[in-house]
Amino acid sequence: MRGVKVASMEAHESSAREYVLGNRAPELARLDAQAKTIEPATRLLLRASGIGAGMRALDLGTGLGHVAQLVAELVGPNGSVVGLDQSADALDEARRRAGGDGRFLFTQGDVTSWRDAEPFDVIIGRLLLFHVRDPVHVVRHHLAGLRPGGRFVAIDFDIGAARTEPMIPLVEDVGRWVTGAFLAAGAWPMIGARLGMILEEAGVTEVTTFGVQGYLPPRSPAGPALFAGVVRSLLDVIVAHRIATREQVGIETLESRLAEELGRANAVLLPPTVAGAWGQRPAS
């Protein structure tokens, strides 16, 4: 996944972009599987960010509510979580999963412009800045929705860190397809590496940032399923931008071919780094 030139973030407008992977049922199922894979890293980063009991939290781009549920564990019975998303279907499922828990409120809105009347103690965006045209604008907008001293937490992928040991040509191909498709669609596949800089430019102070990367053994089904699932969701973009042909991708057999090659080479797969950055709204 190396050797791809990243477009300048500053060249893009500061408005919401349609989620490039879509919100159809297969994509929602893939998001469930992805959330399970990155849940340990997310838990670690959320705890390290300083989210605590009794806080009022906002989860930007909440989707099916995975992060909202994790944040609710940290804010406890006296805290609350607002989940914001543009997809009505995803929000309906998030509400169903929350059951009758009164700590949750899921609302539909544009993450680049939505604002609540009351300030939040913490605002979280996981895999959000990856998909917006102007990440600094989004962070700055929501920084104003925090109480003085409140925390902004960003968690995102650095896809450029994904690799295998030893190197597997098919995995390198998949990396080029996925990275190229995200860039063609205007997303930022390596944004995890720049989260700290983005928060500081937006006015966040006392910024801390680090990443967590997993190591999947050669015969783990998680890696091939994860990689093939992303390619499947991006296939139309990959073909439309001539990054690869449908024949080159071979989506129907891609997952099994990845598993076979990883097993044959006894290769460890390192998925994208889950990077986190957080800091405070200045007290004055």
C-alpha cells in the first residue's frame, strides 16, 4: 500500500461528501464485521483519550452505533450519548440496538454543519474525517460545540501502514486498488497519520496521538475477509477509474485467493493502523 501520491487536503471544499462505500445492506454488514475487528484498538484509544463517567458525548458519523455503545460504557449511567449520522437506515438499526436505554439519542444530520443547543463534554469521530472534504473545518466547527476544556477525539485509519511479512504480491495489489479508489473518490486513506496535525490546525490544544496495529496470523480468516470486503464495496469505483478491471480483481474468488497466498507464504498480515488523536478546547 505504499508508493501512492496523496492529494492535498486543502484543495477540497468544506462540505459533506457522500459516503463512498454506500449504505446498502451488504455494506452495513461489512461495517459490523469491521467494527468487531477494530473494537479492541478503539476501546484502548477511547480510554486513553480521557472519556469519563457522567460526560455528555457526541458520536459523529455514528452509523450503526458501534462507537456510541463503547462510549456509553465509559460515561456510565449518569452520562449520555448523542449519535449523529446522515443515513436513516443506519440510525434505525442503531436505535434498535440501543433498545430502551435512555442515555442514547440518535439523530439525522450533516456532520459538517449540525450543532446542538447544549455543549458537549466530549465529541468523538471514528472513521469520519477519512470521508469529509475539509477535515480541519469539521473539527473546528465541532470544537465550538464543546464546553471550554471539553475534549475532541478523532480515530481513523492509516491504510498506508498495512502490509504483510513476508510481502505478498496479491496483498500489494489489493492495497493499490483500495488506496487508488479512495483517492479517486476524494477520501483520505492515510489520514490517520495526520490526525494530530489536523486537530492542532483546527485549534485543539494539548494534542496526543498514537496508533494501534494488529498482527493477524497466516491462517486467520479475518484479514482476507476484511480486505476482500472493502474491495467489493469499492469495486465500481475501482473499475470506473481504471485502477483495475473486474477480471484483474476477480472479486468472487478474491477472499479465498488471499487466504491461500497468506497460508502458502506463512505470512503475517498487518491491517491498517487504527490511529487516534485527542485534545481540548481551550478554556478561554
